[in-house]
Amino acid sequence: MERPLLKILPRTYCHQSFRCFPQKTASTPPLVWLALFLMIWRPPINFFVVEMGAYKRGEIAELCSIAMPDIGILTGIANQHIGLFGSQENIIRGKSELLDSLKPKSTAYVNAQSKYDHSSKNPNINVIAYSTNVLPKDMRTALAACAIPAEIQINAVPGILIALTHGIEPSVIKKSIEQLTSSAKTLHTTKGWAGATIIDDTQNTSEMSATTIVSHMSSLSQPKKNSCNAVCY
């Protein structure tokens, strides 16, 4: 899923009313980055946005024990990193650690279109299954018209809902939506040799992502389309 986009959203919508601090790079392991941040953190910060990345069960729970999140966003569960997790069940249970770790009365936003459902049984949190359909009509219209490819626009929804919940003016949110762009390696379109259209989606490597790029390519007007899939070990 489009994680860099998701990290930008709360900052984009809320920066005029709150001080926000997002994780700046995906190249540093989340546990190391979180530890480094806590060494330099200075109040006040209203929103601290961090990616809870993992390659095995227990890693998200460990991150949550340090960050102690008040809000959780589960962008989707597919078969990402299945070779490291060991099985699909381990992926489901590993991702569900985010919901298991939330404080009582916290809110979790869960992608309603995810291929697999979470396994959390945490009775003390409010779980909101999100899609673009849960947004007010004017927000859906603004999102549909923005520069983000339609196939990944759903990843903008949690940030919008969080901004609305925290009292950000709808006009500010809509203006921020209009300015959104996808990251450099997520359905990013450039022109190549002989005018060919190149779509770079190397940020995403899961089965769900492969389906998304095929869907995106089918919506293009070019008569000839070729897909090149590269896997790095």
C-alpha cells in the first residue's frame, strides 16, 4: 500500500492548526528511527506520525510499546513480505498487533477493501472500516479530482477522517487534497524513449499492488501496454 502518501496526509491536513512530525524516511528501520526521534524530541508536538513496518510477528507490538499510539491505521493486509513472515496467517496476526496495542477508547481505521481482515479481538477500541464512500460528498469530489491515481485514493481517506475528527476546517482539508501528489515510485508517470509512458510503481511489491498497477494500466488510452516486473533480493 501507499505508505509514504499516508504519512504525509495528517501533516498536510492538520499543519495549519497543529504541530505535526512525520517519519521522514523509509530507509531507516522503524525501531532505530523511533529511538533516534525520542532522543531529539522536544514538545509541543500534537501529531507524531510513524510507519509501523515489520518483517515478522512481534515487531509491530514492540514499536507500539515504545510509541504508544492513540490512533491506528491499517492500510490493508495482503501477502507483503510473506517470505519473511513465513505464512499468510503470520502476516495477519503481525499486522493486527497494531490494533491489539492501542489504548482503551482509541480509534483504529481499517481499509474496508483489504484482501484479508485483521484478527484483533481488542474490545476497548473503536474500529472504523473506511473507504471513499464514508467521506462527505464534497470531500469525495475533491479526492476524485486530485492528482493521486484513482487506484490508491483510498489511502487518503484515514487522514481526511482524522482531520475532520480534530476540527480542521473542511475548506482547509479540501485545499490540501487538491495539492496532494503520489510519491516518486508509486504509480508515478514519466515520459520515456520515443514518447513512451513509463509508470514507476517500484515502491509497492505485494500481490495487491500488482493488481493495482494492472488496473491502472487498463484505464490508460495507449493502445499498446507492457508490464515489466523486477524483483530484488
